Amino acid sequence: MSPAANDHDYDHAALARFELFLFAAVATVLITRAYLAATGYPQIGGGALHIAHVLWGGLLMAGALVAVQISQGSRVRVRAALVGGIGFGLFIDEIGKFVTADVDYFFQPAIAIMYVVFVLFYLVVRELLLRRPLTDRKRLAVGLGALADLALGQLDEVRYRSALRVVDGVRDPRFADLAGLVHAGLTSQTPPARGLESRITHARDAIARRSTAVLSHWLVRRTVLVLFVLQAAVSVVGVVVSLVVDGSYETDDVADLMVQLSSAVSVVLIVAGVWLLFRGPYLRSLRLLRASIVVNLLVTQVFLFAENQLGALTGFAFSLFLLAVLRIAIRTEEGVALTEAPEASETGAVTPA
């Protein structure tokens, strides 16, 4: 493994695609239920027929799977993750019909079931990806995939730089020649100047650069951190008020119980993250704050939806914004850590990010 290898040495693209899939599924459930509630739960088909949206979900998942099988390049995998996530959201949204004898879409524990699935899905897949290091063979596979995208005009700037770094990490002498060829191909060949894929890539790069510049601005990042501090304070006050006013934190409602438990977990993560902002490693604090947002997105917001459907969409969108800012901040700090690592090894000291 390369000297630069560390706990961030995993397939970032795979994790990003999985998160896109999962959050698309969560958003689909929220939007679907909000739309059905706003339109009075219409019946598609009329008469004795009812075309349930679980069927549309199955078609979307099948389409995503077929697209991956018959297309080249990594861009189709990103699109398949989005389309497949929407399909999975439409599918699992109707789980209440399949676990009840009377086919009850409004079966209240169904919300708990579907989001337990989401949470377990996220934890298991993310843990597998983080614990699966990039071996030299996998590094070459990433480089070859980037080379294929370069030929198709689908390689964006971020993945281009990432692929070069990954290929440069190959250390096994048996793969040195092949790694050199891949590196030479990435640095010498240019993508086609014309074509739909190239135009999409250039447009996406421009949007990504502007978005990153805005979200990584010190004022935006400081504002987000202040929001976390306020959120932690409000959450702690809410817990104290519930204990003092209600006398306990007991409830017979499944949604309320899950909101309370997930809020308590988020409070602990936020407090720990804010504490480390002032006393500990900055990168670790950002990761704790990101974990609190993930808990909020995958558990708290969706159970709040059971009580306030349209209001939950606002909280969901706000949480996604916070997650985007934190991901950019973490990516920036990880880049600083990788840059400073060689200097620290030469001086015998480690410089905190």
C-alpha cells in the first residue's frame, strides 16, 4: 500500500453512488406520500383496477439494472443509482400493503420498517466500503475505468485527479509497468472536444466548481457551524423541557418514540462534534457532525413526516444542504491532511489538519 494510504483510502466514487441511491429512495418516499396526501390519494386505473406505484418502482429498478448491463462508462452507473433509488423508494413505500392481511397502506409501523431498512442498508454498505481497502489490483481497475471514461468524454476533473492519485499509489513491482501505462494514458490522451457527453461533463464541472467555491467559503462554513451549535442548544433544551414538563420520555406512538431516540443520538453527536471544534481535531469534529446529519436524514426527518408531511420536506432539504457543505469541508480537510502527511514524515511530527 502506498505511503499516502490511510483511513480515507477507499472507493469514494462507490460510496457517493450508494449515498445517491439511498437518499434518492428516502426523498422519493417523502415526496410520494406528500403528493398522495395533497391529491387525496388518487386511484390510477379506475374501476376495479389500481396500478400501484410499487409497479413503477419495479420498472425503474429494472431499467437501472439493464442500463448498467448494456452501457459503457461510469456516468450510467451514477444515473442508474439515481433511477434505481427512486424505484426502490416507490417499491418500499408500499410495504404496508405486503405485511398486513387487509393490504393497509396506512399501517403505521410500515414507516418504522422501511426506515429501519434504510438505516441498516446505509450502515452495512458504508462499513463494507470503508473496511475494503484499495489493493493494487483495485487501483489499476479504478485507473482503467477512468481511462475508459476519458475516451468516452465522461471523465470530470475531480475523478481525473482522484484516478491519478489512486494509480500513483500502486506499489507492487508486478503491476509497475501496467500502472505506468495507465498513468501515461490518463495524462496524454484528451477527451473528445465535441459530443453530448463532453458538453454534459464541461457543464457539470463548471457547476461543481461554482458550487464548491460558494459552499467552501469561510462565511458559509462558519454559518453552518453556528447553525449546528444552535441546533444542539435547541435539542438539549427540548429534551430538558420534555423531561420536566411531561415527566418522562415515554410514548405509545412508534413515530414519536423513533423521533425522540434519533434526536437524542443526533444531540450526542452534535455536542461531541461542537466540542471537538474547539478542543480536538477539526476533521474528526466534521465527521461527527456529518454523522448527526445522516441520523437526522435517515431517521428523524422521515418519522417527523408521519406527523407533518409537507413540513418534513423542508427539513429534509435543509439537512441535505448541511450535508453538502460538510462533505465539501471534509473533502477539503482530507486533502490538507494528505498534503501535509509527507512533510510530517520528513520532520518526524504530524501537523494537525
